[in-house]
Amino acid sequence: MNETKSTCPYCGTGCGLIIEHDGQRIFNVRGDPDHPANHGRLCTKGATLHLTVAPETAGLRTTLPQLRTGKNTARQTMAWPAALDHAAQRFAEVIRDHGADAVAFYISGQLLTEDYYVFNKLARGLVGTNNIDSNSRLCMSSAVMGYKLTLGADSVPCAYEDIDAADCLLIAGANTAYAHPIVFRRIEDARAARAGLKLIVVDPRRTDTAAAADLHLALQPGSDIALYQAMLHVLLQEKLVDRDYIHQHTEGFVALEAAAREMSPAVAAGICGLKASDIVTAARWFGAADSASLSLWCQGLNQSATGSHNSAALIQLHLATGKIGRPGCGPFSLTGQPNAMGGREAGAMATLLPGHRDLADADDRAEVARLWDIDALPDKPGLSAVELFDALGRGEIKALWIAGTNPAQSLPDSQRVQQALAACEFVVVQDIYQDTETTPYADLLLPAAGWGEKEGTVTNSERCISRVRAALPPPGQALPDWRIAADFALALGRYLGREEQAQRLFPYTCAEEVFNEHRETTRGRDLDIGGLSYGLLEQRGPQQWPFPVGATSGQVRLYGDGRFPTPNGRARFIVPVVEGVAEAPDARHPYQLNTGRLRDQWHGMSRTGNVPRLFSHAPEPQLDMHPDDMARHGLKNQDLVRVANPRGSFVAKARASEAMAPGQVFMPMHWGGRFMAGAGVNGVTLPRFDPLSRQPELKHCAVTLEKLQNL
Ligand code: SF4
């Protein structure tokens, strides 16, 4: 039996694991006791990873390239060179006839940093378009913007060990018990070890996380900013703000203070549907003098048309109280995906560039062009996820490359996305599985290596870079994602008449060479990993960034010296705007649909859906409703109900739940049209997005309910 250390490919907790295998088959996985994220623990998803690889899922995998020559013809298998040649020819034709911005790449937080890096270089360095975005846009771009607006950079200042040192934990818009189970176990441990530790959970639903809290603030969807402004109001009233810290290390507090003084707990209570006294209690616990407060947040704040300001409003509570940069303190955004953070580092998103640079910054563009030894980077803004598929629907994008993600299931207003995919002239899908909601639209389906079959790195929520290692060869002719992107680039170079340039840009023979080049783009930046290498990660295990040349360890937390990466070194306060949800309920669509995750499923279930054991927790999609709403519609548990709005509909079984507030219903986000009657949950969700972060408001939309006759 062999043992190979690697990292879990599911959530942003980034647990280390040990793969037990014989080189041909994985028999078991267990938690890596040496990994700082999990210290040997795994949740149900991580512990069943061996059931998601060969031979258990052999028939489900893509193993050879498959091409169809007409939209209504069946795909035929073919060899890699011919497949990539065909793709290159089609992309080159589009670029020649319509310009570089007529092609686009939509990639994934499931990819490794090395994959991200090569795709980014392909789009911007060879093709010459900024039309590259990632499904990470759907999960954390509002947190990124919240950090940039206030702290000046996309740098999570905290670490998991801050959970152990906190006196108050504020979890906002996150069902950590389900979505980041090992983080939640650490929280449970901290509470068991420290009797006075207070847990506040802000969530419209009484989730398992909320049920464990000392104080559950079941606010109305879309009222987050009012709550945090009211907490600041209390902190001001009770002199719990740190005036010295504000004076020495921040700017812009005067305007924020004036706005917060208008938002009394009584006013906020009306907006949020909370008791004013609970808001006061939360503020007192959070702001208690000489105590440490840590806030953790995720999609409830991020997946909102005001997500950037939601995040900023929470971050500002830390700046106003000086609870940042020291043990147990800070605003800690939890990333949803295993490598959403790595994608940010590699800059493979429409608005970013490698090394935490910004596309909008001419100096940043020039610096990347110099690093890549090309004349210039394109400066036209790229299209973010929702915009990209809108452009596809309008016929402006004529060739699309999708890697490691399932947009026909996961994007809001999914039927519109499906129509856009169906109309696109040439769609390439690079995936490990044959059948997702997206693969039927693939003109060319390319087999990718999956977890346990590829080498690279990922970065988790606490900036910790871990190695991902191969234990098995990929099935058939599947290849690592970065290798597919690089081989395509070489073929495209030939068709574009830039063969020499492509060979110079994509010389890689292994993932380590890609990592080493990525590392060079970080030197001197806030995320500097100049001192890291595969060898060092092998020797010393996972490391947090920054880790510059000469460092002996990564940096646990940031901003301990009160200096921030802004032009004058001061953090910035902004005045967040209270707007509410983007689609308020009305007489025709009186219910607010809230979407979220189950404990044992992952995204669109392409992987977890193949493990029968993972359905024991929730065997089928159910719509959770308040018992009064059930009674109003004459519904009993298990009755079928159609959930609809003008964008689409889906059918699910109703379930009475005291966790729900009247007027709100909840549906897990995992089930797409493949698995349920109707369009799937995202058939009804709203494509409206935050203008700053461009993250769509997947969390809420207005729907109507109709009882159906049971079959
Ligand atoms: Fe994997 Fe997340 Fe579970 Fe850890 S908590 S085992 S990273 S799914």
C-alpha cells in the first residue's frame, strides 16, 4: 500500500488528506494529521473521496476527446492532436473574422493554481482578450472587493488559529456547519475550551450553525448593511470604538460615523426584522474592550447585488474597534471553493491580472507584459460570468472554452444560459465527467484529469498553499487541465501565425515549471511567494503567504503593524449603501427564495452525486417552508409544489421547517435540470449583479408557489 499526501478538492477549508492506494486504485482517504487546516479531520465529503475515482466512476469519466461536426450529430472520439487542431482552427477563424474579443474562457475555482495561470496566459498573452472569468465570480468576488475598498488589497488578514483565540465569533451569511464543516468543528472545540466565548450567527434561516449560536440574528434578506451600521451606532454610543486606532491607521471615518449615527438599533430593527435589544447585545459582545472578535462570512453576504458593501460594512466594524491584525481578531472571508484564492492570485478573472494586479491599472498591465515578454496586454475590460453569457446569447462571443465547471447548472437564470450555449458557434468543454448539464452543449468535449490524478497547488481560505498530488494515472487519455490549455495554445499559435510566440509563452513540461513562473509574478507584491517551491512545500508542508525569499515561515496574520496596502498606508472607511434585495417580493411573487448548500453535496453534484452514501443525509431536493405557509397552501410534508417566476420553474417536495421565517422558502442549490422536474433551482434565480464585484445575487429572488397533484 502506498500513501500520497494531497488536499481535498471540495470546500475552501482546504483540508489535507492522505490517499491510500496501490498506484492503480485508491482504497481509502484519511485526514492528514500534519495539515494545519484540519489536523487529521475530514468531513463526510472528504472522507468519501476514494468513491469518486476509478473504478467506481469509470463509466462516468471522459477518457478521449470527442468532437461533433454538427449541432445535431453525435460526438465521435478522436486523438488529441486532431482534436486540438480542430479547436485551434475554429478559434483562429473566429479571431481572424471577428476579433479576439469574440472568444472567451470560463474556468473554475476547482482548477489548480497552475491550471489558472496557463489559461490566463492563453487568453491574455496569446489570444489577446480579457474575456476570461471563473465560477469563483459566483462565490467570493464581493469579499475581494470589500477587502480592496477598505483594506486596500485582496488579502485575508486572518488564520484558522484565530478561531482558537477569539472571545466573540460572528458568523454572517454562512452555514459553516454544512459548508465548511471542519472549520465549524474547530469553532465547537474553541467553545468547549473557552466558556466565555460568544457565538453570534447572522442568517435569515435557523440553520444548524445558527441553532448552535448564543445569539441568532434572523435578519430579513438584504438587510445586512443596516445591521452592521446599527452595530456601529451602538459601538459609538457606548464608546467601544478605538479612537486611537481610527486616528492612527484609517481615513474616512467622519462620513461613516455620521451615517451610522442615523442607523439606531430601533431604526435597524424595523429594516432587519430583529429586536433592537439583540442588535445592542451583538454590538456589545463584538466590541467589548480588551477582547478579541473574529467575523467569518460567506455567500449570504457575497451573493448579493450589494455584496461589496455588505462585506465592507462588516470589515469596518473591525477597523472601527481596532480588532484586526492581532490574535483572535479580524474579518475572515471563507472561500467557497478549494482554490478560489489561487485563481485570485493567478489573476485569471476578467478584472484581475497575475500577482493581485488589476486589469484597470496601466502600470500593472505593463508589468505583466514585461514578465511575459509580450508587447502589451489587451486593455479592454473583460466580461465577468453573467456578462460573458449575456454576450454569448447576443452572438457577440462565437467560441467559448469552459473548463472544470458547469455553467448550465450553476449560473443564475440557467435556461437563458442554456439557450446562449445552444446558439454559440463553437463550444469546448473540458471536464472529468461525460454528463453534466453543460456537456450536451459541447461541440468538443475534452477529457481532464481529476482529483487524485494531477499535480499542483491550491490556496485555502487562510492563504495557505498546499500541494495537490497524483496517486493514479488519469483514465484513458485524460490530461491535466494546464497541459490541455498549453497544448491548445501551441496549436492555436500555429493557426494564428504566432507559432514562435506560443512556443516561447508555453514551454512547460510539468506543473512545477508553471508554479515557478507564477511565483515570479508575485515578487514584491502583497502575496509574495518568492521563497516557496515545490521542494519547500514537500519538506515543510503547507505554507501561508506572503513567503518572500529569505522567509523561514509564512505569515499567520496581516496588518499587525497597522499599515495597509493603500497609497498612504491607511485603511479606508466607506459609507455603505442600504438597498435591500434586488428583487423584492410582490403580490404575484410573494415568497423570497433563499438558496444554499447541503452538508453532503457539492455544487451541481457532478462528483458527490456519484456517491450513494452521500444521499443518506438528504436523499432528494426539498423546499423548506414555514408551517404557516404550508397551511396557507394546503400543503403537507412530501406534497409536490411548483416554484416559479417569469424566468422559469422547478418542482420539489415541500417540507415544513421552523427554521424558516414566514414568507421565505429555502432550496438547496445542488439540483439542476438533470435531476429534477423543471429547470432546476437556478432556473428561477436572478442574474442581477453587484456593479463593483459583478457577483450575481444568487441568494435571493421572488417566487410564487403552486401546489401540484401528487403522482
Ligand atoms: Fe473537504 Fe471542506 Fe470537508 Fe475539509 S471541510 S474535508 S476541505 S469538504
